[in-house]
Amino acid sequence: MSDVATGLSSARTEVLADGTALVTLGGAWNLDSALPSVVVRGDRVKVVAEGRLEFDSSLPAWLYANFKNVRQLDLSALPVRLQSLVQMAEKASTADAHAGDAGLLEQFGTWGVESSASWGRAFEHIGHTSVGFLRMLVGRAKVNWTDFRLELQTSGVDALPIVALLGFLTGLIMAYVGLIQLRLVGATVYVANLVSLAMTREMGALMTGIIACGRTSTAYASQLGSMNVSQETDALRALGINPVEYLAVPRILAVTLMIPLLAVFATFIGVFGGMVVACAGDLSVEQYLTQAVRAISFKSFLVGFIKSIAFGFIAAWAGCYRGSVARRSALGVGEAATSAAVLGITFIVISDALFAVIFNLFDL
């Protein structure tokens, strides 16, 4: 920056013999003072400085705003640093204009490149997670077991109230819908089979997995994203500790262990919710329980249990992954939490469909 200038910012104009508008700048240009206004006629402008010129970002912004539509703009008499700042403003504006005018094919290509990079980061995180679990099994991993004990409580015991409420309401709704239809054919006794089988094979695991995405995935994404912002993960790397191994492995392990237990709990609560509706209508408690016990086989229980393990792993991994790649800002942490829930629920639904096909092929 030049030596300190005296006086307020000023700009005066005059027309040269060849028709060029000459703009002479002087004084101190800063954001705290009022900037002058100029009216320039013609399509050729030359800007010069009078004496020593002091300026901050307000001057290049003023120059660009006033002369961006001039066909021939001569800034050669201005300081080199000021010229470069004006050129940067022009390039940024041109890039934004091109981005807004991008065609459909170009937008699709940009989306494809960004998606491929995102998938690459996801597979890389899966690889680091797998290596972390293998190192944990052989006793060589640096795992934060304090976090593991804490996450067992937060992802398990603390989730019991919401799981109980939603499980009860789910069983109640299924029993109510089943009664309406089965009553038409005089088979209301089979509403117990409907509720118990649906809760055991499908709804118990699916519901707890989605709850984990809403509670746990968003929490993990926020926690690890905040660690990125505060550079705690960088500090771990500087100490030779893999952040995925130290932070993600205990969280994923805790949720993977607790979700199956929550799914079993949700199944029994859902069966109880169905019993409330069925026994208020056409069935007795003995009839309902007898049919429910007959409907729930070990094969059905195993199907639901396997699904719950997979759903718990997906929910925890989605939160840890999105948190580890979050942008280092408050906005980035919020985006990570939102995308973690969306990613987890999407993968859970996709895996549930795959499980349905696989179990059907093996007659499970």
C-alpha cells in the first residue's frame, strides 16, 4: 500500500481531445467513508491517480461497478496491485456468469464429476473403517473406548422412549388396518399373525434403523464436523492417529450392537400395540397371544435380526462419513448433519429391498 494519503476520496472527470474520458482519483478510499459518484460519457475511459493513493477493497469494487460496461478501459496509470484486484473482480464475475449460463449437458457433466468424487471419498472411508475394525480385532487399533461406552448409552438406552412410542403406534396402526380388511372375510383372528410377522421381519428393524438415522447419524455428523472445524482431526493425524480408527470405529461398533436390541424391543412393543386394538374389538388376549406365538418362527426372527445389524451399521457409518468430509464452517456442519440422515435412510431402504430379494431366493 502507498503512503498515507490526505483528504477524502475524490474522483473528477474531464474529456480529452480525442474523446477519451479521463477520471482522476485522489484521497483515501476506504469502506468507512462515502465514495464519490461519477458520470462518464463515451466508451473509452482512462483512470489515473493524483498524488499518493490510499485504498482498500472499496476502490477496486468502485472501479468495477462504474466501468464494467466500458468498451475500452485504460488502468495502466494505476498501481499494479489495484489493477490486479480489478482484474480479479472481472474474472470472478465472468465465472459466475458462465456458471449461470451452463447448459443442461454441462450441468449433467458437472454433477457426474462431483458425484464420482463423492463416491470415491465414500469408498475410501469404507476402506479405512474396514481396516480399523481388522486392526481392532488383532488388538493394534487406537480406539477411543471412552466414546464407545458413552455411545452405548446414547444410541441404546437413551433411544428407548422414542422407540417404544413409535413401535407401539406402528403395531396399533397395522392392527387397525388389518382388522378392517380381515373382518370382511371373517378372519379377524389372523390380525395377530399380521402384526407379529410384520414387526418381526420388517418393521422392527426398519423403524429402529430410521430412528437411528434421525438421532444418531445427525449427531455423529455434527460431532465429527465440528472436530474438523476446530482442527481436532488434524491434531490426531499429527500425533500419528487415524481419525477414522479413533473416532468412527467405536461409534459404529456401539450403534451396530445396540440397534438389534432396540429392534427386538420395538417388535415386542409393536405386538403389544396390536393387541390393544385387536382385543378391544373381536379377539381375546389368549387368542391374540396364541396366534402371535405361532406366527413368529425362528426364521422370521433371524431375518429381522440380520436386517437390524445391517441397518445399525449403515446409520452409524453415514453419520461418521458425512462428518469426516464436512466443510470447515458452521454451514458445512449443518449440511453434514442433514445429508447424513438422508444418506442413511436412502441406504437403509435400498438394503432392505436387497434383503427382500435375497431372503426370497433362499426361502427365508
